[in-house]
Amino acid sequence: MDSNWAMILAAVVTAVGGIIVAVIGVARKQDSREHGLVMDMIRIVHISQRKIERSVEKIDDRLNEHLEHHKAQERLDNGRVDQK
């Protein structure tokens, strides 16, 4: 009778182990898919960030040109218009 219980116990442990391995495999596949989605989102954010940086640089350049124009006309003193 002891050998029968040993075989039953071995079969149960094997079945439970197989189920656990299957669940872990499914979870790993899902994690890999989610990781891919997150990486795609990060790429989109990075591209958007570069576009925004370029826009800010253009605005900065235009503002500097505008301030230099006023400085050349002697209409700008430390950020204030002269009161002549």
C-alpha cells in the first residue's frame, strides 16, 4: 500500500508542478509583450521630446535675434526700454 501512495503522490506533485510551469510560461509571455509596448511608448515620448527641443531652440534663436535687433537700435537696457 505504501508504494501505491508513493506513486499517487508522485503523480500529484508532477501534475501540480506542470500546472505551475505552464502558468509561469504564460506570465512570462505576457510580460514580454507588455515590455515591448512600454518600449514603443518610450520611443514615441523620446521622438516627441526631440521635436519639442527643436521647437524651443528655434524660439530661443528667434527671441535672441529680436533682442539683438533692439539692442542694436539702443532701445534695450537690461531688459527695459529706455525712457528717452
